[in-house]
Amino acid sequence: MLVSGTGSILQALIDACADPGFGARIVAVGADRDGTGGVARAEAAGIPTFVQRLGDAPDRFMWDRKLTVDCHMFEPDLIVAAGFLKLVGAAFLGRFGGRMINTHPALLPAFPGLHSVRDALAYGVKVTGCSVILVDAGVDSGPILAQAAVPVLDGDDEATLHERIKVAERELVVDTVGRMVRYGWSVQGRRVRIGASG
Ligand code: GAR
């Protein structure tokens, strides 16, 4: 798993993985910065961790290669980015493309990018939510695996809305990762089907 922040979605996956029937095991947690809650949660759960900071690499290209090597060492079947605030590059996608997923706090293709909750509020939508997507070379542009809707309430600010989205997001990510590892998935164009019943 790749994280940049508090790691509450990571925690939901750690908890889900405690049940052998869930079908997944988190082999490592990586971050792009020091001192993340995500890495602390992984350490508390006895999961190997690594940090690959952009500032420690000569350029973005080399950072991407170093991150690829870090992940490759743990031989993951699936890469899950949850609140990972960096775009991966060609080396990473060459190695893990098609089996890297990201969770995003909006109903894509609406409100891609880093400020999606703020953008949705400012636009005045009455329903927003979260999307779990396969990562491609664009910004939040990959095929959609799953989505959940969350109503926007009149009194919402960015923080209250994001917290409510994250409640839905934790459930959606756990459900989606579990179904992917148990049943597999296939992609045709932009349409993704998980398992036989999709
Ligand atoms: C989640 O809402 C995730 O969608 C968002 O960061 C939060 C991480 O929460 N990611 C992005 O905005 C990436 N563009 P967490 O650290 O508590 O798991």
C-alpha cells in the first residue's frame, strides 16, 4: 500500500486482512514523506514499511524508479494507493500498470485532482462520493472499479464532507480490494468487471 497521510483507509484494510477469508495480506506500506500516520499504523500492525521522498532523488524520473524497486522487492499482486499524494510515472506503471488502484474522494470523472472535496462543495453539487479506479498515466483518469455516493449537506464544510466521504471510502476500498483478490478482474476498454458477476 502507498500512503501520504493519516492512513485511516489503510487501517480499514489492516483490520479486514485479520480475517483469513478476506483473501489479502498487506506485504508492505510505503510513503512519500516522513512521519505519516499511515506508516505508524503499519508499524503498529507489524507490517514492513519504507519511505521514498521525492527530495531524496535527483529528479522525478529517478524517484519513480526507486519507488518501483521498493515495491518490487515485496512482490505485491496489487498496489493500493490510499491518500498517496504523488503521481507515479512510466517505470512504475511499466511494472505495476493494470494492477495498481487508487481511491479518490469524488465521483469521477467529476472533480479530479488534489482538491476534489473543496471543488465539489464550491460547485454546489448535492451528491458527491468516492471512486476506486485503476491507475493509468493520467490524473484520476483510469477505469472505474467501484463508486459510492455521499450526499452533500447544507452545513457541510470541506472537513465535515471529507470525513463523511471517508466513511464510505473505507467500506468501498475494503469491499473492492476483497473482491479483486478473491475473484480477479478484467478490463475491456474503460469497463472493468470484478469476478464472474461483475
Ligand atoms: C482519502 O479521502 C483519499 O481518497 C484521499 O485522501 C484521503 C486519505 O485518507 N486521496 C486523495 O485526495 C488523492 N487525490 P486516509 O489517509 O485517512 O486514509
